[in-house]
Amino acid sequence: MTEQDTVVLTKEAGAPADPAVRRRSRSALARSAARDRSLVVLIGLVLLAAGVLVALLSYGVFGVPRASRPLLDPMIVDALRAQPLAARITAIVVGALLALLGLLWAAGSVRPERRPDLVLEAGAETSIVVSSGAAADAVATEARRLPGVAKARARLVGPATAPALRVTLWLADDADVAQVLRRFDDEVLGTARESLGITTLPVGVLLDLDAPTRAPRVT
Amino acid sequence: MRVLLRVLAPLLGLALAAAGVLFVIEVVAAWVRPVATAGLVVPWPQWRTTLEQLSWDENPVPGIAIAVAVLGLLLVLVGLLARRSNIQLDAPNPELAVRTSPRVLARLVGTRVRAGEDVAAATVTASARKVSVAAQSWNGGADGLRSSIHDTVEALLDELPLHRRPRVSVTVRDREGVR
């Protein structure tokens, strides 16, 4: 590839685009782990803070008399006993919230990713829908025909109202990456947009290399 | 780290849910049968006696507190390190987002470098910011090889539409022996 190609490519990539479409194509690259990550960090911080505070208390940093009080302080027990109804209701609400949030989190993180169908025309009586698998298979089959692409896999991701395509291309070792991407956009995605009649289809492309073919040890 | 997060997240969620359910069960049970001396599922009256007799400065309180703090630190690290380390490439169309893994870049660089005539062996580490090549040359010639490998890698980076051009660092040492 020549230097000129690279320059042209970079210029085109800098063209103005709808930020929402850019965001959709970026988030199509992989399943988001943002919620799992932030919750794990939050729980970690709570445990870290509690552990450090108790250790400091235990070593007498907050005063020796305080450190020698029992873990279940009679002062706190008396305070709870003074307001039994409020204490019980608070305890039940906290427990129920904990159970609900925990279940929602666990269910959300093990739930398989959505594969939305492409709705081309939604009328009152008839609607034209391309199933998620059919649309993705068509793109993957076309992508496999490109020179330099050894394998390709595609699937639709995202909410049904804003579907996006996730494509993994396994390239041959000698593939011209820029050219593969250009032809993928022109030929494969161009055809898909045209035949499906949609103007925007955000796509996240993951590039990988095909398994190396080992030369025979004896020739 | 990402795999660990995927395993840990539902387990932590279930643990939280289980703790919440047990808590509600015990509170309700203690409310409706005030005279009972044992817990329904959890033996909390025994725990209560232990907690009443144990003070903050006694063992094993500091040990457990340190263990909890370390566990919390590990969770924070897992959460922070489980980010994608993908390398961004420039796409021909703004509707496209193209990424690849550092492993792929390292393999591309490695294949190109090892194809060089005077290279005996090469190890490549790649990230979005830096590509490091550690090569071995045959019987001297390390000085010339260093710049030639550097040029090879730079030429490869010219071909790839990388969004951010990584720095290239090359180290070469001699390998003694019969070629």
C-alpha cells in the first residue's frame, strides 16, 4: 500500500458523523461490562474501607477505651431495643433491597446478549422483519469472500430499536488491513445497506489473525 | 481479568441476594416468635453471645479486618483492570469502529521481523502505545540489524491504519554459534 492511501483513509475517518451512530458502533464491539465493573469496584471499596477502619479501631488508633468495648456494643443494642418497630422494618427493607438488587445483578450478568431482528418496515397490518441470524449470516458470508479474509463471523447486537452489527474478521497473515477494511465497507456493508434499505447500520469490527499455517518440518 | 469479572459478578450478586434473604427470614422469624431461643436458619443467638464477649482489640478481630481489606483491594483491582486493552484502528467510514488486540499487532510485527535475513529470533510485545522488539542477530552485526528492524517495523506501522501510532523500541543481542 502506498503512503497516499493511508492519508486518504485518515481523512475520511475524520469526516463528521452522528455521535450517536459512532457510540453505537463502538458499543457493538463487545458486550459492555461497565455495570459489573462498577459494582465490583463499589463492593471492593466498601470492604476495603470497613476492613481498614476496623483494623485501625482494633489497634487502638481511635483510643484504647473504644477498642476494648465489645463488638456487639450494649449501647447500640439498647438504642435498637428502644425503637423495636422502626429497627425491624428498617432491617426487613434493607434485607429485601439487598436480595432484589443481588438477584437483578446476577440475572443481568448471566443473561445472554440480545440478538435483535432488523425491522425494515413496521406497518399496522404487515411488517417486514429480517431475522437476526439471516442478516448476520449474509454479512459474514459476503465478508469471507474478500481477499485476505480467512474467516468471518457476524451477529446483531444492541436494543431492538437501535441494532448494530458486530463482525469479527480473521485475516490472513499477508492481508492488507486497510484495503480489507475499505472493501468490507464498500462491498459487504454497502450491499447490505442497499439490499436491506437502511441508511445507517453501525458496525463494530474486531480484527484477528487466522491460525498460523505451519510449514512442514520435512519437505 | 475480564473472565474473572464475568465469573465473579454473578457470584457476588447471588451472595448479596442470599445474605438479604437470610437477613429478612431471621428478622421476621424473631419478630413473630419472640420467645424462641434458636435462629430459624442461621444460629444467630450463638453468634450474638460470641460478639458480646469479644472486644475490638482481641484476636481474631484485626486479622479478619485485614483479610477483609485485602479482599476489598483485590475486588477493586479486578474491577479496574478488567478493561479492554484493544487497539483502535481508523475506519474508512465513521459508521465503523475497528479494533484489534495487542496480540494481533505483536504477531504481525513478529512475522515481519522474523522474515528478515539476519534475524535469528525475535520476541515482540505490543500495546496501543508501544511496540518492543527483542531480537537476536547471527554472529555480530547487531548494530546494523537494530536500525533495519526499526525501519521494518515503522514500514509495517505505515501500512496499518492505526489510530495512534505506537512508539517502536528495538533491542538486539548477538547469538553465538553456527548458523
